[in-house]
Amino acid sequence: MPTGAIFDSRTLQSSVESGGRAGYDGAKRRKGNKVHAAVDTLGHLLALCVTPADEQDRDQVSELAKRVQAETGEAVEIAYVDQGYAGEDAADAAEEHGIKLEVVKLPTAKRGFVLLPRRWVIERSFGCASRFRRLARDYERLPETLAGLHYIVFVILMLKNVAEVLA
């Protein structure tokens, strides 16, 4: 069982079908929905929830932590997050479920691309998922359908990894 997790979100631009439940993400400057995900340190999906894009990342920590602990049998002890999850409210929400949040910050003297420890794993997972055309935008009427498609994509990616190991 994994003892560490990584939380992050990605904003999917809305389409005509999903426009009614979409919100505006000011940081990304797009209207759409956010997919909040938790992966283990290998990039395997542990939990997922879909919200309008105007929802703050730190507000979803409690739901993600609850789902992660339910899936792993309360095994996760630490979660690596970006600065969008900083704050005492988010840390307290995770602590209620037995998870300590560790915020991975950018170096103060950032120049060019910087590989952040542990955070690149979920970015790689989102990158692999975005190669599936159905997840390039939010074409779904229901958030449950969008979440289900993410689960299917992550299963396909895990099966591909297993096939490469066995070959």
C-alpha cells in the first residue's frame, strides 16, 4: 500500500455540453471544470473529483483525503502538494483524515524550467491522460462521466505499463 500521495488539479476547457456546470479559472484564464486528482508516488490514480473551475484547490483537500484513505485502507501518511493547497485550513482538513500535507515550493531564484521533487509525477500522469482526445476538453454533460473517463484512461495506462514489463 502507498504511504505517500500527490494532490493536484487540472482545468479542462468546457464545451457546449458541459458549459452549464463550468466555472471560470482566473489563473488559467479559461472557463471549464477542474479535475482534482490524487496519485501515488508511481503515478497510479488513487482518487478523483470534478468541480467547476472556480473552486479553490484547497477546498477539495478534505474530499480527496477522504477518498484516498478509503481506497488505501488509511495507509497514506503524507501528501505532496503545490502552493495552491497552502494554508492552515487545507492542512487541518487533511490532518482530519490522517494525512500530513507537504507543500513543494518553487525556488526563490527560479530561472527557466525547474523540476520539483515528487510533483513531476502527477504532472506526468496528467500529461499522459491528456493524450486521449476525449480528455483534451470537457465534452461531458455530467461530472460523473468525466471522472469515469479518467478512471478508464488511468486503467489503460496501468495496463500498458504491465504489458511493457511482461514483454
